[in-house]
Amino acid sequence: MEKSNDQDYEVIQTIVTLAHRLGLDVVTERIETEEQLAKLKDLGCEYGQGFLFSEPVNAIEATALLGSNFF
């Protein structure tokens, strides 16, 4: 992992930890790769969205996707 990626990871880890200490769930956006998904799951992110799961869709398609369990 490059230094900037290490720093990004530390920032994300801090945000997730703070949210959990405040009793909040974490919604992660812009998940594009399986590697990102795995790291976010390891951090305990409860929800996520991004191109890994689906490209932008209309309201009808979004409603159908919300009924599935992606994360």
C-alpha cells in the first residue's frame, strides 16, 4: 500500500471508530473494488454503495436493489 493510501486508511478508520463510539452506523460511498469492500468490512462499515454493486439506476431499479442484500 502506498503512503497516501495508508494515510487515507487511517483517516477512514478514525471516522468509522468515531461514528461507532457515537452509536452511529456507517454508510460508505464510492466502493469500486473488491479490495475496498474487504477493507471497509474489516473496519466494520455497516452499509455501502458504489459502482462495485451497480451503476446509477432509475428509481424503480433502485427500489428493487434496496430489497437485495449487497453488503
